[in-house]
Amino acid sequence: MRAVILAGGKGTRLMPYTTVIPKPMVPLGNMAIMEIVIKQLVHYGYADITVSVNHMAQLIMAYFGDGSRWGAAIDYSMEDKPLSTIGPLKLMDDLPEHFLVMNGDVLTDIDYRALFETHVASGANATIATYERDVNIDFGVLGFDADTGRVVEFVEKPTEHFSVSMGVYVFSRRILDTVPDNVAYGFDNFMIDSISRGDDVRAFPFKGYWLDIGRPEDYDMANRKFAELRSVILPHEPDGRDEG
């Protein structure tokens, strides 16, 4: 199985941590975030990994090298300019019929093999790992008639429920025919265009642990909880500890 890790972004939401190091190399415990991702992928059978790089690419390439330290074969795809989430895939001419794509800063205990096998069995163009997220609204919310202005509904500080993308996907190679060359093309563009065409895109609901380490408060929380999360995130390691 083949995996692509997206590691080309500047990580501006995670500043000041990303001022001097790229976001995939921000540490959790004694490991870089992307090191955790690589360990997980190898455990689930993804021995061939391509890392898409742009910002601070040399630091990422120097640290992770050829991947042999983790039992993986890592190569790199260089973006000459930022191409967002889906655009970088057009630079990779050797992608197999089905492949996993994910952000390099996702902390989760999802079964990457089960996601892959579910996608292949479905025959879909794409399968998106999804997570139920509650969003608390800190205001009283009014509903009113647009013509008269008469208030007809009020809810105090409601909680909204959403199924959100986890930043983990499996694609079939044919989706590349719909991706424009050499322009920034994000996951949002891909989803809007796919839905408008009526393409077969499936959801893979997940109820385990997931955290997108994109904001300082999320990163701080991950660091505070990592000691207890380690045995969940890396259960295949003895006692959840890194062997080096």
C-alpha cells in the first residue's frame, strides 16, 4: 500500500511554534508529529511513503531521510509553489490504482488499513475519514422572519453537530484526471467539484481518537495529554514507548 503525506504547508496557524521548524517536525514527547504518523503507517502496512514538501523542505528531508529508520521507503515530491491539498498529487506520476493521502499533523488511532480496504471494496473515487465534532456557539441565536423582522425562535448558546473531514483520505487514481495542473487545488475545491459532477465520494465515519494539531491550543493540549495517549496512538510499541 502507498501513502502520501502532505508536509508542504507553512503552518501559519501554529505559529510561533513553526517560526523556525516546519509543522511536521514540531515535537510531541520525544518524537516529531510526522514521525508518529510514519510509525503508524508502517504498522498498518504502508511501507512506501511519499512526502510532499515545499516550505523548509530541506529540514524535513534531512530528518526523515529514506525512512529506513522506521522500516519505510520514503521519497519526496517537491512543490515549486504551494499547491494546497490535492494539487501536489499531479506531480506524482507513479501513484498506484489506490493510495492514501493525509496531512502530516494528524493525531489519531484510526485503522489505516481498514480505511484503505473499505475504499477499494466500495469502488468509489474517494473515501474521506470523518469525525463527529460538536461546536459550541457562545451567543444566543435568534431566528426571525426576513420580511417583518419578527423574532420567531431563540436558542441560548446552542451546540451544533457536524461530520468533519479528518484530513485522511483514500483516492483512486482516476481522480487525477479531474485535478488541474500546476495550480493550487485544495480539498475544498475537490469536494465541491466532485459533488457537482455527481462523482462517487464516500465517508468513513470514525469514532476513536482524533486531533488536528493545527492551532497552538490544540498542540498544547496534545502535549499535555501525550503521555496518556501514547499507548492509544502507538499501541504496537512495547508499553507504548519509542524504541528509538
